[in-house]
Amino acid sequence: MTKYNAATDTQLLDLLKSGNRCAYAELYQRYFGILYVHARKRLKNTQEAEDVVQEIFVDLWSGAQSINIHTSLSNYLITCTRNKILNLISRTGFQEKYKISLAVTEKFESQTDHLVRARQLSALIAKEIECLPPKMKRVFLMSRSEHLTYIEIAKDLNITEQSVRSHVKNALKVLRFRLGLFFYIVLYFIK
């Protein structure tokens, strides 16, 4: 192994091109730390930096026969690392934009779904209110839709305040029975 320690980068690269694993191991030992520090500074993430450098060495091993380096091996490896980092950042940026876009779309779809359900519920409630007896329906609508007080309703319809209370109470009982407790709660909060 000592003969590989003393070999130049060019000699190791020539040995690597012929499939020499010891030459690859020596290059890995020489450059992993330098490339890792470079990647870690740029990415500020230990795992991503390690992954980038591992990819560089996998590419170096798998493409060793076709590598033509016109500069020094260290410059070539630093350039490869920088390019991998840029690719990772652009891919991550694209993923973040996609996630944000997806979140906005999901929020919009969720709001649309709620609006559709609210409209369906409103239609169901309106249908059930239409089925109430006429006087009860009139009193109930004046109370809930027109937001009149029981006293105002009593004056307007020439009935007692107690009659107004009874009509509203009975209307709520009928609606509660027909729509179920959940819809009654929703109806109560719609007022």
C-alpha cells in the first residue's frame, strides 16, 4: 500500500482506469476529507455533504475508463463536487417550490370542498325549513334570517312574545329531529 501513497494523482488515475482498487482506495483516502469539507461548507448539512462526496467517488469508479482530465485531479474533483452541489440545490429548490405549489393546491381544494359541503348543508336546511308550518316558518325565519328579537317579531305579527318563543322552540325541535344533532349545532351557529 505504501507504493500507492507515494504515487502521483496521474499515476493513480492511470491505475484506476485499468480497474485497480488500491489506486481507487488511495484516491478516496486523499480526497474524501477535502471534498467533504468543501461540500459541508456549501450545503451546511452533514448527510447531504457526505452523500455528494460518495456520489463523486461512485462516478469516479464507474466512469474511470472514460475520464479525460485536462487539469489536475484535485481541480477536477472540486469541480465535480461543486456541480453536484449545484444540482442538489436546484433540485431541492424545485422540490420546495413544488411542495409549496402542492400545499396551495391542497388548501384551495380543501376550501372548495368545504364550500361545496356548506352549500349542500344550507340547501338541506332550507328545504327542511320550507317544510315547517307557515306561521312557525315565518317566526323562525324572522328570528334567524332577519335577526329580529322576539319582542320585534311579536309586535310585527301581533302575537305574544311567548308564542314567538314557542314557535322558535318547536321549529328547532323539528329541525333537530329531521337533520340530526350535528346539523342542529351547525344551524345554531349559522344564525
